[in-house]
Amino acid sequence: AAPGRPLPGLGDLPTLVDRVEAAGLSVELHTRGEPYPLPPIVDTTAYRVVQEALTNCLRHADVEHAELELTFGPAAVEIAVVDRHPAGEPGAAREGNGMRGMRERVELIGGTLTAGPGADGFGVQARLPLVAA
């Protein structure tokens, strides 16, 4: 972030989704649970996970659609991003620098991140606890 500007958070997702869609990837957003204010480090980490996962969809996946699901639970916020492939075409494994950086960022706050191909596309799932472990 530029000096004097706040770090991005989930409140900035509409702008991020607009940019990704302008680049050619439609994004379907689902929210489960009632959204609530997150601790700043969790909020920024959540945004960065979504940003990197959607960027990976644009760069590495030959897809036109991704699904983003945010789940607001009592002890954690969970994020799932799946790039939707046509039936029978699972996403390719992509463990590059961005994925490693995302994993490290999540683990720094006591969270977990998994990523890999599945039956319906390449998925990234993160669980970010509201209180550091």
C-alpha cells in the first residue's frame, strides 16, 4: 500500500473482482455467515489470499469462471477459490512463488492453506483464525 493508505481488506473485494472481471474472468461470490469486522492482519491476509488465487486463475488457468466463497464462522474466516474447468478437465497443479508466499502469509497468523486440483477445477482453501495460535 502507498504511504498513508490503509492496507487492503475484504471491504476492497468489489474493486478487486471488478478488475479481475475486466481482465476476462467472471467471478461468482458466495458469502456464508454474517460478515463481521476482522482483525486488521486477518483482513489483509484474507484479501491477499483472494487476490493471489484470482490472479493465478487469470495467469495459469484456461478458464473463464471462478467461484469465491467466504465463510464467516465464530472462530475463523474461511476462503475457497475454485477455477471452474469443463467436466473432466481438472486444473493443473501450480505451486509457484505466489502460492508459497500465500501459504507463508497464512501460516504466520496461525492459519492453514491447501491448494490443488480437484474434480471441478484447481482450488485454494484457507482458514484464518481470528486469534493467532
